[in-house]
Amino acid sequence: MFSQPIFVASILLLLLAAGELVSVWSRARIPSLLIILVGFLLLSWAGFFPEGIVKTSALTAFGSLMVAPLLVHMGTLIPIKLIRSQYKAILISLIATITGTVLILLIVSPIYGYTVAVSGASPVVGGILSYLITTQKLQELNLAYLITIPAVIMAIHSLFGMPIATNLLRRYVVKMKGQGFFENKSSVGSADPHAVNTSKSLLPSRFQTPPILLFLLFLAGSLAVLLNSLTSINYSIWALLLGILGHMAGIFPARIMDKAGTTGAAMVGLIVVVMSSTDGVTYDALVQSLGPVLLIIVIAAVGIIVGGFAASKLLKWDPLKGIPVALTAMFGFPGDYIICEEVSRSVTEDEQERKVIMDEILTPMLVGGFTTVTTASIVVASILVNTL
């Protein structure tokens, strides 16, 4: 059965679909990645999956191929116009991310070692791409036994960040509502996370076909890999930068991979790559990793909260608003959008007031998520892994 690639792909996709179903059902309180990774590990330990099945899967090869183009695509998601008007959200997010990372290195290193601290620092303040950068480096250095740490962190860190952010943001909205802040305000339309970029593209729409757009993505990804070899700066930084600059110059349309119709397939491949990094992880290794994993997550959360609080005070923002923006580092999009929707619904039944509340909280939360998960964590991961 497992000799047929189509059977292997179907089983892996079934696991991914199950994770998505649970995530949708729980409104992202239970991350799909948690279900996928735990499910894969349990099935592997039960002997259902032969050893190395994911690493030899065609989906894994496809996912590895799509990392650089996906990073270029991420660059076209950066909300340039929103960034100009939300500099405080950006600064708060960056200060909080740096604070959390520094605390991890200072506290975890003496206890578990510098390598363990680095293996967990980037994923805890980022997403799948920063996780991949970290695990790829660990494999290159023959430190694959440490991959359990970033894998478990990636699976559960949002469970810590989202409840805290939701609680604080709701307190902020209730506080402002009690002060009459939302009264007599007209809503001009909530920020749309799928339409944050409106810059004009130099590529006419009739030429924005999947083959042409994919060629541009892979060309930029290839250039990023070439620049990596020439400068020793990680290709992920180059790919992200090329995406941002290409979009600003009008060469790449916004959300270029979405327009090419390959985002879903690319993300599936990417998640399978994440699964492959846990292939071979034993039960004993998982149990041994729980100590450093929990310590890293707690320290990261404390560092982000402290950094977010200090930065909010410095920039004259209400910490009840600034700290949730900083905590987007632990969940990103779509968690930030879901939180804003849930908070706005929970404090009012008036549709107009709900829209006003969304206008107030959604934009900084989105910008915070883009700043941390999409940009800062990738840069942090690329820098830290080169210190190993």
C-alpha cells in the first residue's frame, strides 16, 4: 500500500484535513498544526506509518521546492500603506519580540544550553517559515534530536498567546466603551486582511496568469538562493525582501501566489515538510523536550508582555491594546482576525458599533501579526541559526 505515492499522499492529506476540521470547529483555539503533528506522532509510534514515509513523499519534495517562492509571496502581503500609519503597532511588536527572544537566550541557555535556546526562540515568536529555517539548520548540524523542541512549540504556543490576547483586548474594548469612545463614531469599513495592499502593478492583469506569476515567484526565489550563496545571508531574508521590494515597485501584484491559485497547495506541501521534520521523533524524546518547551513558551510570553507593556507606555498607547498587538507574535493571521471578530461580537449586539470596534482594533492587530510572524521572526531565525 505505502509503495504507491497516491496512497501515501491521500493518508497524509487526511491527517491535514482532520487538523483543519478541528481548528474550524474550535475557532482556532485548537491549532490544526497541533492535531496534525500529534496525530502523526501517535500513528507513527503505533506502527501505522513506516519509518521515513513522510521524508520520501512527493508532497515533501514539493513543499521544500515551494519555501522560497512562498517567502516571496509573503513579502507581497506586507501592508505598506497600513505600515505608514501604524508605526506604533510595528515598534511595539518589534520591541516585544526582541525582549522575548533576549530573555529566552539569557534564561534558557544556562539551564538547557544555547543550542536549545536558539532552537525554540524563533518558532515561539513566529510561524511555520521561521520554524523551517530553524529545523533545516539543526538537520545540517546533525542536531535532529532537538527538532522536537521547535515542533512542539509550533504546535502549542498559540494556545498560550491567544487566550491572553483575547482577554486583554476585550478589557480594552470594554474600558473604551465605558468611556463612550465608540459613541457617535462612523465606521468607514473594517480593514480587510485580504486587501491590505493596493499598489498598482506594472504587470497588466491580462498577463497575470498562473504560469507567468509562478515564473516570477520562482525567479525571485532562485535569485534569493543565489544571493544566499554570494553573501552568506540566509535566502529567507532575501526572498522576503525581494517580495516586498518587487511589490512596492509594482513588479509583483499583491498576494501573487493567491492570484496564481497555488497558495493552498503550497501550504499543504509546507505542512508536510513540517511533519517530515518530526519523522523519527521518539516518545522518550518528546517527553524529554516538554521541560525546555514549556520554559521557553512561558519566558517568551512574559518577555512579550513586558516588552509590549514598556513599549506601549513609551509610545503613549494603552497597554491593554498594545500587549495583544505584541502577542500576535505567538499566533499571527488568521488568529488576530478571529480574536478581533470574537471580541467585537462579545461586547455589543449593535452591528454599527461592532464595525466601529473592529475599525479600532483590527488594523493594529493585523499590522502586529505581519510585523512579527511574517517579517521579524524570519529575520530573527535567520540570524540566530547562523550563531550555532
